[in-house]
Amino acid sequence: MATTLAAGLQETAQAVGSQMPEAVKAVVFEAKTNVEKDFDIKSTIQPGEKLPDFILSDARGVPVSSIDLLAKGPLLIMFYRGGWCPFCNLTLRAYQQRLKDFEARGVTFVAITPEQPDASLTTAEKNELAFPVLTDDGLELARKLHIVWKQSDDLVATLNKVGADLEKRHGNDSHDMVIPTTLLVDEKGVVRNIFAEADWMQRLEPQEAVNWVNAL
């Protein structure tokens, strides 16, 4: 059993790769190579900058505002691709296991996805998540943070063939996708730390997020 998120992600990558048809693998890895080449972490929101205010629906369609969240204290935010992504599901579960560590320091943890509430509710229930999962409809917030990339027609068609059905999950026909990102925002709404990785098989270790929180 993997002892770190990184080890679990590597095991998942190997398992997914071994089951993936070569034609599908070629399209996926071409897309991965392209986004890794084009994405620049320096273009994203940076530490010291203010997080844009937002109001997003939770998995049951209830509006949640950043102002209300920050009124409780610092905010740890994870942007993830969707419940169809095995790397995202593994990461969500890993952060669920450390939820009490965040709460002990007065930090609220939320996950944000481009998926509509019906899909995010399924993800939350499947992974037994006890934290809010919010919908960034049309990736409006992610665009403001500069953590969005456009998927190719080939990639979208390939993902649809394997059951992702992104148009249904997103509620639109855009091919845009969020870059997996984790950021810590202090109670004043200022970004303190950010991790954004174009390689969707790489995520911030929960222990590193705990270290961020402990350093506040």
C-alpha cells in the first residue's frame, strides 16, 4: 500500500497505462506533453496577490462565497479536473485523511471542479468527502487565476470514448480544462502558497499542505 500520495499516483499511472489502448495512450500523452510545454507557473496568481472574490455552488447547489469562507479563517483550495480522473479521486481521498490537521489550525479546505453539482455530488459521495466540493461553472474563477488550458478535439473525443463525457459533466461544450492546483489563502484573502502542475499525474503532497498551514 502506498505510503505517500506521490507513490499512490505512480501506482495509479502504471495501472491506468497498462489498461489503456495504445491509440488512446498516444492521444493522452501528446496532450500531456503539449500542456507541460505551454504552461508557465509564473503566469498564475502568485503569493502576495489577492484571491478574487467568488460565489460558487456546492455539490447540492447551495451558493458558497469566498467572503463567508474567509470570515472563518484561512482557506486551502484544491482545483481538480473531475470525478472521471483517477488521479483526482486519489488526491481528494488523501486530503480527506488530513482534513482534521487543517481544521485544527482553523483552516477551511474546499475542492473546486469545472463539473456541475450533480457530478461533484457523485464524486463527494463516492470518495466519502467531508469538505465542500464547489463548481467553477465555465472555469470563470480558474481563468482569473490563469490555470486553464484548452484540450484538443482529439483528446476530448478520446476522453468521451472512455466515459468521461465532459460536455455533460461541465454543462457546456468548451474544451477548456483546469490545471490541477492547490493554494493557501490567509484570512485577509492573500495567497500565501501555490502549487500548480501541468502534469496531472503530479499533485501537492498533503503533508506539504500541512506544512504550509503550520507556517501561517
